[in-house]
Amino acid sequence: QQPVQSPQAVILREGEDAVINCSSSKALYSVHWYRQKHGEAPVFLMILLKGGEQKGHEKISASFNEKKQQSSLYLTASQLSYSGTYFCGASGGGADGLTFGKGTHLIIQP
Amino acid sequence: NAGVTQTPKFRVLKTGQSMTLLCAQDMNHEYMYWYRQDPGMGLRLIHYSVGEGTTAKGEVPDGYNVSRLKKQNFLLGLESAAPSQTSVYFCASRAPGIGGARLQQYFGPGTRLTVT
């Protein structure tokens, strides 16, 4: 079962904030966030492990609520370079691969 | 280090033709993965391998075969290509274990395949 991402798309002006959510119906060990620009490979942003950890990467941070099996990605003071499609990938902790959501399209306008 | 590389970058096949996609990594990773990405679907796991000589099915394995004869290489084969296999194929690898950094999957640049 694919994680469910919301919203499907969002349009922001440069400098505004955004939140992207990822919900899973199965028990999660870790949540992985990627950003992908058109025609390119996904670029790794961060991993969150179960335990409610919150991590940050420049002006991008994320949280993981183990009880709700949800993760949220926070983009603060968005820049034009943040445009792209954001994917969450869910892992149950095994060697099998990630189960990805369908993505959230983020457009940043000047 | 080149990281994860994929060959070829682009390919056009006719229905019924066969081909092999090559993934190579120089990070000495045990685990390797093949994903396909279709518009609006995100990435879906085709097959994966946890070590040389081992492979396992993922979410969408039908129509594909894989082999891992060498630790650094993971091959994805299409025996009889179909238009439904038109997609972008990504290979990824990672180290074994469950510690945070070891969970990170490193992606190759992708192969864009069109089947007519």
C-alpha cells in the first residue's frame, strides 16, 4: 500500500512556507524524503526513524509521528530552487525497498 | 567515486524485442533495487537483491527478470517488451543494516525506455 501524500500540488510565492504530509497504513520503521526535478533522478533530503524524531536540512525540516504513522515535511521561506516533486518513501525496516507516495508537486513563483 | 551508474540512458524498443538494463555501483553496497516511475504513480519497486546471487520480487515484477552475478552489478531484463513497460527505470543501492545513515538509498540517473 502506497503512502498517501497531501496535498497533491501546491503553488507558493517565494518566501512562503509549505507543509507536505505523508501517511502510511502500515507500521513504519523509517520515512525517507526526496525531491525530484523534471527529467532528473530523485535527490535525497533526509531520513526519519521511528521515535518522533525531527530533522532539519537548511530551511527544510521534517517530523515523524510513529503513533499516527505520519510524517510531515516543512519548507520554510521557500526559494525558487525548492520547486519540484516531493516524494516520501516508507520502510518497514527490512531489506526490501521503499514504498513511495505518488508525490506532491511544488511550484514556487517569484 | 561514480556512485550509481545506469546504462543506457535512453532506449527505444519495438514490441516483442528484448533488452538488458545495467546498474553498477562502486560503493560496495550489498543491497540493490530496481524501480520504475510512471507519471502520477511515484516510484514502484520491481525487484531487489540483498547480495550477490540473490534476488527477490518487488511490487511490480511481472515481465521483468533480474540477475546479480557480481556484487557491484544488478541487471534488469525485459524478455519481450510491451508498450506498458514504457517508463523511466531507476536503480538504487544501499548498505545493509538499520542505522539511520545506512538506510539511505543512492539512486542512479535513470534509463528512459520507450516501447512502441
